Amino acid sequence: MQNLSQLLQARRQERSCGLYFNDEYCSYADLIEEAAHQAAALRVGTTVVLVSDNSLQLVQALLACWWAGCTPVCLPPPARLQQLGPYSHFLQKALKDCQVQAGWCDGKLLDRFPPGWQSLPLPRAHQPPPPQPPAPQAYLQFSSGTTLDPKPIPLSHANLMHNLEAIVSQLPGSRTQHSCVSWLPLYHDMGLVGCLLSALYAPGSLTLLTPTQFALRPGSWLDTISRRRATISALPNFGLEQLLLRDTGTRDLSSLQWLLLGAETVKVDTLQRFYQRYADQGLSWQALRPVYGLAEATLAVTFSDQPTLGHFQIPSQMGEAVTVGSRPLVAVGRALPGVEVSLRDLDGQPLDSGHLGLIHVAGPSLAGHLPSPYNTGDIGFLWEDQLYFVSRYKDVLVYHARKHDPEVVEALVQPLESAAVAASEELTVCLVERPRRQADQDSALLQQLEQQVSQAPLPVRVVIVDTGWLPRTSSGKISRFRVRQKYAEGAL
């Protein structure tokens, strides 16, 4: 299959698997048939913006876009209590970047959007139009906004189909014997490509939850895995931490063969504690699969067979040798078929294994407008043929001409609290969210945190902020770029 139009045709008669959402089941055949009827509401070949939480109607709208030869763009909806000012600014910029005036949104949100927006689900025509030739771009994926403002990344059908085959080819056993449970948002590449489209491509059934369901009760995700006997799911590191903090349930997780851990740095301590908590519920160590990827490469770059842990001494300069030391790191695996990973110095020269450098990616999954190999802006190294991620280059702290990883500082106050570092030439500040709105305990908390960060390799001032103050990306990662902006603007 060379494009999503061919994928839809190939699954048009598929009734043995499909999509579960809440208590509703829809086979892929029925899902595609409904999408074909809805495609009549779209103008062929246009860019279509969709704003919705995970839902059956959002999946149908996505498939309708591909049936009509359109290019969809999924954007995050405003949070329930979010002020509309910042969200309106984000939305206006996104629409300008996509060169469209308005789009379709969840009907419950329509009164929060300007005139011109229309309500999902798409209207249904009595007769479905014939499938249209695919647009040059399969979809536009906005980058996460971890280090810069989110930007749209155009990805072709060839990019997507190569990455889907690379992912599904790694599945153990028969690719049609798997099922997935996901709460990851479909506006994020890990939810859209890693879960929805991978399930459709395999094919295998997908049970779709919402991010809100996970946020309210993280254990509901594990309960669903157990109930559906799912073999695959995916989770960022903060999801592991939420489960450790808030889940007290028990269930049978022995069906789970792949728990892909990505979207942000996988912390060794969190990984080990998560396994210790759920091992007696049937979770195997081999099921935990740290991975590495980025939207510019469609999604997946490396997969691991199981967690590989190491302790290293990370040099302060790019190109220097990494040695065995005391800093714990988890490998994110080896390059997927057809994907090339290399480490290069600041001048773009290739580095040998075991040397710290910038991670570069090449291959058919890489967006066509980017140079190849593409500099991801991530710092890492290869060790025994596996990739280790260290930090983002733009996040690196400089003190007395020596470079320091902000995660080293943040780790000193975790897993106690959520924290992020903001730095200028004169001062490094560790901003820590208080666990509850209890200002009367700030003094004792501050004393404890200052003692912890005194072990940092550079002077650090601790500042306690309200819960929710640290800005996050659409995927839930702390955006250090926006943390620095907020702090510099005096937003404390």
C-alpha cells in the first residue's frame, strides 16, 4: 500500500476488528463506510482543521478527509478551565500556518470558537462520493513545542506508509493477532500514528480512551488493558509517574507484550518503580519498550527489545567520549528498518560510537522539506549499538563555560514534585510546583528542596510556584522554552 486511500480500500471489508470507544464498537468496515458518506461535506483537496478530544466522530472525520483527498490537521481543544486568550492566540497562529480560515470542532466547544467554525460530526450524505486521489500531504502534524513554538510539519503518504510498516514489522508473532488500548490524543503523533493508524494498518482492534479519562483516573487505562486483553499500548514517562502516585487497583496485565515508552525522557528510577509496582499484576520486564521518535520523522525512529540500563559519565563538550559513571540512563533502542541514526558534532561531522553528539536522522520517514540527515537538536550517544538520549541542545545550561544538563538539576527534586529549570547568564532557577495549595508549608518545603539541589554541579536558586504554573506542551511535556519565557517576563 502506497497511501492512505489504498489503506482505506484495503480495510473496507474488514469486520473482524475495529474501534472501541466507550461502550460503542465499530468495525473498520462500518467506520470507513460512515466516513465515505461524511466525505461529501468536504471540498476535495483542501486542508481541514479538526479540533476535538478523542472521539468516534473525530476518527470518522479523519477517515473522511482521506476519502475526500484532503489534508487533515488535528489540533488540541482548549482545556476545560483554560483562559480563552492564550488558546485563541494559539488557534489563530495555527490557522495562519495552515493557510485556512476555520475548521470543524467538537459540538460542545462551538460556542468557544469564532464565527465560521462548524460542529462535528460531519454531515452525512445519502450517497457516498467516490474516493478521491490522495493529496500530496497525508496530514500536517504540529511539533510538540518543547523548545520552540509549535510548527506544522507536512508529512507525505510515503513518509507515513514507510513509518507504519517499520512499526508494525516489529510486532511479535502475527501482526493481526494484536490489539491496542490508547488514551493518547489524536492530535499527537504517538496517538495518531503509533496507535490509531498502526492499528488500522496491521490490522488490529483499538480501544480509544480520552486524555481526560486518564487524567481523572489513571488506573482506568490499565483496567481497560486487562479487560480487553490488549497486547499493545503506549505511555509517556509522566503517565508512569501518575500511575505510581494515584493508582491503587489490581488487575491482570499478563496480556501486555508492548508498552511503548516515549514522547519524553524515560527516567530510570520511574521505570524501575513502575515495574516493581506492577510485576505481581502480570507485567513483564520485556514488555517495557523505551523508544525514540519525533514528528519530523513521522513518529518512530528507534525501538528497544527491553529496557537496557546503564550508568555513564556525560562529558561537558560535544564530541568527547562518554565513559562509565554514575548517571543512570535507559537506552531507547536501535534504528527501525530503513531509518538511519547517526551522531555528529557541532560542525556536522560524524562521531564514533561512545561519543556525545547531536542525533541526526535520515530515511523515507523523514519529512521531505527537511535536510537529510536531519539534525534533531537532541543530544545523545550510541553505546553497544543502542541509542541513549541525554537532553535537548537548546535546554543545556552553561555555567563558567561548562555545559550542564537541566534534567540533572530537575532530577534532584523528583519524583517529589514537578520541576523545570530556567536559566540566564547570571542565575539558574529551579521552579518547583507545590503539590497542593498550602502556602503555609512553603518554608519547610523550600528548605528541603534547597538541601536537595545543593548537590547540583552549579549554583541553583529554588522558587516554589502554584500547581499548574509550569507550561506544558500538547503532549504533556514541560516546555522549558515557555518556562524560560514566562520567568523572563516576570510571570511569577
